[in-house]
Amino acid sequence: MSRKMLVVGNWKMNGLRAQLADVEAIGVVAGQHLDVEVGLCVPATLLAAASEKSGAAFVGAQDCHQKESGAHTGCLSAEMVKEAGAAQVIVGHSERRTDQHESNADVAAKALAARSHGLKVILCLGESLETRDSGKAIAFVLDQLEASLPEGAAADWLSIAYEPIWAIGTGRIPTMEQISEMHSAIRAKLLDLVGGGAADAMRILYGGSVNADNARDIFAIEDVDGGLVGGASLTAAKFGPIIQAAAG
């Protein structure tokens, strides 16, 4: 099945209003490659301003809370991030699973909360170096997928992002064979969990030190439908070539 490539920048805890010029420039590049869906998940403080500057690129949030409202100091609900300008939201990023101790159940609940407010969702999975070296990476990621997948998961609102934790921001990436093996295993697991049509249509992104030098090779792998890009998405100069690589 032909799936439209999806390339999303995750700015993490980076970005002030001074960087809005790069948001605008990335939106221009996105407009030149409309066969690729392009997005930027910016800090919550930039959602409103970025959504006015992003052109052909969508703006997304990096997280949302699973509750609608209440005593959750410092958290933002799905409704809040949508009102601020988000069209999509990342849930389950390894940095939140590790640093904020989010469970698979938390991640599934966040995805459902986002869905209830019309947000699309990028659901992250990934293993540590210890798990990879133990030979249990595939089993771990597939268990994580099953436990994190929200009820009613469908390709029109949910994408999966495989991000090996040991490759995020390190410059080290798995071999192309390892990426292919993991993405193929995720696709097969989705077939069991959501059925053939939905599994075939759902996009699986790769994330973990994607850059202009390796993007074309990674995106050429079967069952890799784009990327979730960290540091290389912070400027149009670095992110533009990755978008171009996704366009083929």
C-alpha cells in the first residue's frame, strides 16, 4: 500500500520566538513538497505563534495530559494544546516515559484524550541499549506497542514512531537491517492488533539521529513511512534536506 510520507520535527525543550523565522522557512519547504506531510512539534510556549507561521507544515504539541482538567499543575490538556494551535501531538516519547515515569497505560490514555479533541497522534516506542544488547529489542517494543495502543486505533489519526532510545541524539543509528527488521515486526504486530486494512495504512516513522546524510537510505526501507526528527529539525537548513529525501 502506498502511504504518504510523514516527516515531523520534535523541537523538545528548544525554541524561542526568535526561531519563528525557521518555522516559517520550514513551512516554505513543506509547500515545495506537498507529497510529503511535514510537521513541527514545538514547545507549548510557541504553539500559537508557530501555527500562524508554519505555512504548509502543521504544528504539533510534544505531549498532553490524559485528563480534561483539574489539579495537574504544569500540565496541559489535549483541548488546551488544540486551542493553542496544535493539530497533532506526540505521546509516549522515551524521554517522558523515562524522566516523567509515564506508563504504557498513561500513554494509551493520552492518545485517547487527544483523539477525543480531534488531534492526530504520534505514538512513540523504543528500547534501551541494554534491551537491544540482550537480544530482546523486538519483543520489548512489540509488548510496548500492544500495551500502549489506544482503543479504536486507526490510520486516519494514529501513527507509530519507533525510536531506539540509544540512538536519540547520539549520532549512532541501528543498521539498515535492524531498522527494517523492527519496522517489519511492528507492521506484523499491528496486523494482529488492528486488522489488515488499518495495519497496512498506518504509518510507522523512524526516529533516532536522522539527518541529511542518512535520511534517504532510511526512508528507502520498506515499512519506514517517514521520520520523527530531533536536533536536525531545528533549522530549515538542516530539516529541508530531510524533507527532500522523503519526497524521493
